[in-house]
Amino acid sequence: MQILDGKLVAQAVKNELKLKTDTLKAQGKKTPHLAAVLVGNNGASETYVASKVKTCAEIGYHSTLIRFEATVDEQVLLQKIQELNDDDDIDGILVQLPLPKQISEEKVINTISAQKDVDGFHPANIGKMIQGQPAYIPATPYGILLLLEHYKIETKGKHAVVIGRSNIVGRPISILLSQNTATGNCTVTLCHSHTRNLKEICLQADIIVAALGKPEFLTADMVKDGVVVIDVGITRVEDKTKKKGYAIKGDVQYDTVAPKCSYITPVPGGVGAMTIAALMQNTYLAATQKQ
Ligand code: GUN
């Protein structure tokens, strides 16, 4: 069993981006600039956005954090996004999800300029991605592909089972794994809350992407020997023995599943680390494609 070390691969991606950003600066070109919008004070969202802003600084990007109260009016938020679209210094825009109930995520995503949509959530980017055209690929699926590529994991002809059909992870990774690319050519089964015989389907999988957001859902009896397991879960579970009062749990029961795997991602230190590296890659692309 080999651990897919997301922290290590993410660091390699970030080191390379730092070198390329240093070169941009030395050539007098524009420094990439990411705008992050955070609405409310959801604990997990605060952590993710803080981590994104910190990573920008490590690579040498500029970043701007824009915060709104949870009660913000939708129009006010949409107007701010429009301002960011019109601001030539801003290369990439991300609005951290989820958003409070009074705000339509669909309207927010549709308002972000597709050229600055480094999360890859805009319908124009999703549409291009599906057709295999150049597009911003959502950060978590992109991070998973970078991990598969780094460890030279063969995907061609493999049966990949994706559990979870979210727009952010499950659906896009199911499409990417099925495409005719170096990290694709899988036969993909996309499972969700209405799937029958989930265990039997998982037992046929060569690769499992667990992205349903249920802590320790995938257990050893659901996987065959030699499987590759990608755990996308990052749920906070109350744990009074921890200083913060919670532990981070993946969607995979790691201790029992890992011994059966050829490769597995740990939580933390697996997919989560890669998500930020992939976002940084998209931000570099956004800044340099404009020039
Ligand atoms: N919430 C959970 N994952 C993501 C992500 O990749 N981007 C944004 N903007 N919000 C998220």
C-alpha cells in the first residue's frame, strides 16, 4: 500500500509556480492576483479561505480577501463580483461556497466572468470541460488528476466508481476520468444517494473516488484488494480530545480500508492539499492568459 501524499505533490506544484511567478516579476509582467470572497463566518469556509490567501503569499501572488456579513443582500454581493470582473488588476475570483440561504449560488456563479472563474464553476467552463476544450477545471477534480499523474497511476481501461454527484467534485471528476486523456479512459460509474447495490458496484472498482461527505462511509468490506482509493471527504467531527474540539474525518474508514489498497489518499494531507495547489495553478493560468 502506498500513500498518495497530497502535501508533498502540492508543495512541488507550489514550488514550480513560485519559480514561474518570480520569472514573471523579473520580466516586469503582472503579478497574479486572486480575489477571494467570503460570506458569513462558517468555520470550515474561514479555514479554507485563510489557507488560500496564505498560499497566494507563499507563491508570491497578490490576494484580496473581501468579507461580507451572512445577512448580506444578494444584489450587494453581485455588484461586488461585477466590480471584480471589471477590475483589470484582478485575475481570478472565487466565492467560497456554501452561501447563506438568501443568496442564489447559481446567480453568483453565473455573474463571475468565465475568464476569471478559477474555481471552474461557471457554466461556460463546465461546458468547455465536458467537450474537452481548454477550460478552468474545478480545483478538487483537477487536484485529483495531478495526484494520479504524479504517481503514474494507470487509469486506462480501469473501472472508476465515483460516490457523490456534486457539481464541485463528483460530477466533474466522473467526466474527467472518462475522457480520452492521459488521466482518463476509465469506465466510470457515478453513484449517489439513490444507487442500488452500492457495495457490489464498489467491489468491482479499480479506482474509487469517495466524495459524498459522510465520515468513514467506505468500509473494508466494500473494496477489493489492490483498489486505488481517493478520499475527498473533509468533515469536522466532534472530538473532545482535540484542542480545537473536532477531528477531520474523510469519507473512508482509513484504518480498515488502507491495508487492502494499492494506493490511498490520507485525510488530512491528501486531496485537500491538492485542491489549493490546483486553484493556484488556475490562477497562474488566468493571469498569464490575459497577457
Ligand atoms: N466549497 C467547497 N469547495 C469549494 C471550492 O473548491 N471552491 C469554492 N469556492 N468553494 C468551495
